[in-house]
Amino acid sequence: MAIQIGDKLPEAKFRVMTAEGPQVKSTDDIFKGKKVALFAVPGAYTGTCHKMHLPSIFLNAYAMKDKGVDTIAIVSVNDAFVMNAWKRDTDQRDEATFLADGNADFTKAIGMELDASANGLGIRSKRYSMLIEDGVVKKLNLEAMPGKVEVSGGDTLLGQL
């Protein structure tokens, strides 16, 4: 069953690239005691994710932080090396934390997996955004179609703050 508004995030691990290499971060490390805008995408560098979803986040990043968001996080079922390269290529002002969910552990734990095997992509994440406060889901915006950014973009979440 997919996560719902009011649910607490399950314990899961992410990989985050640091100067020393990939480090493991838990859901507590990322979300505990913080207000986090979490954006999930099916894949780094894929057309909709790269050209539509990320720009909508970065165009609204300052405004989200002005409204009390502590962290903007982007999660994808990709490895830490790909996520680090994507951050380098897109996050010019270092506004977001890029979370690698390489084995889809977090994605599966919250019921947001997407089988994109027909397109050669394997298991990925559905496209969504969440506002999470101290590990609890306060807002959830799930796209009906993974190739669209109609309700999961930065502008929508900003309007909900």
C-alpha cells in the first residue's frame, strides 16, 4: 500500500555523495526534526525529469526555503555516482540534496515503485512530491502519468506551503 498523508516515513537508507565518496544516510538523517520538500523522479537525466521536473524545483527553491523548508531533496532509483553527476549538471546554486535509492529500498517501502521494464528501465520510482515534517507526510502530490509534471513540480508544492 502506498504511503498516505499523515503516515510516518519508514526506516530506509540512501546513498549521498560526499568529498570522501558515497555515504549512507538514513531517513532520520534526512527528515528528523526538519521540514523537507521531497521530489521523486523516475530517472536522472531522463527527458521529463531533466527538462521539466528539476527546473520547476530550482525555479522555486528560494521561495520554498523562505516559507520554512529546511531541505529540498530529490530521490531517484539511481546510484550515487549518477545522482552526483546529475546534481553537478543541474543544481548550480547547491540548493538540493540528491538521494540515491539505487535498489529502490525506500521507493518500495513507501509503495511508490514503478515497473518501467517495458522501456528498459527496470524498477523505478513514480513521480511525486511530498512535504515531510519531522518524518511525517503532510502533503503528497502523485502524478497519474510518469511522463508528466502537472502536480508534482516545485510550483505546486510551493503553493501548498
